[in-house]
Amino acid sequence: MKKTLFAVLIVGWFTNQAQAASAEEALVASCEGFIESNVIPEDSVCYEYINGFIDGAVLTDSAIIENLTKEEKQFSSFFERAYKTRVGNTRKPIPPTYFAKFCLPEEQSRKVIIENLIHELDAKIIKQQSFKQTLYDTLKRVYSCE
């Protein structure tokens, strides 16, 4: 019985690995097809993946920034007065993806941002590392925070 269960688990693991690899290959193929194209359908695998990737980064960093802001408000009144005297009340808001090391321009639509990223992807690098790492590196390069 134990050998059979172990065999099922091993086969299941290899099946999941193969499916993950084929999903990555499908994603790379989809994006490679649009690197040189002017038309990038919003329902393509590539477009949807990048959109979700950005959504995840925005949500995660927004939550981190919100938690830091809450902690910042817990300082003593003396510290707050001293801080305001030396630094002032105004401070630029932190962009939602600042801690992810990229800052998306507010004046550009998400569609334009995704299209720019697809056109900036390097097909050679995609084959050398994971797509998510390539996308993240491209985001940091194209939309670096100043």
C-alpha cells in the first residue's frame, strides 16, 4: 500500500512539474509573439499574466506601506512635534510599488504600461531564466523609481 501511494505521489509531482513547465512555455511563446507586434490583445495569456503580476505587486506593496504608515502614527507626541519642526508636514506619497523597486507612471494607462513592458522584454533572456524574473527585471529597468 505504501509503495503504491508513494508512486502516485511521485507521478503526481512529475505531472505538476510538467504542467508548470508547459504553462511557462505557453506564456513565453505568447509574449514572444507580441514583442515585435503593434497589436497586443488584452485577452492574450501574456497580457493577462503581466496585468496580474502588476496587480500583485501593487496590492502587496500598498499593504506594506499602509502598515508602515500605521506604525509611524504610534510615535509619541514629543517625537511628532520634533519631526514636524525639523522635516515639516508635507512628504511625498510613496508610490504603491516603491518597495518592489519600480514605480508605475500615473499618467499612463495599464494597457500602455503592459504594451511597453512586452516590447521591452528580451527574448534571449526569457530563455535563460524564469519569465517572472525576466518580467520583474524589465519592470525595474523600464519603470525605475527616481
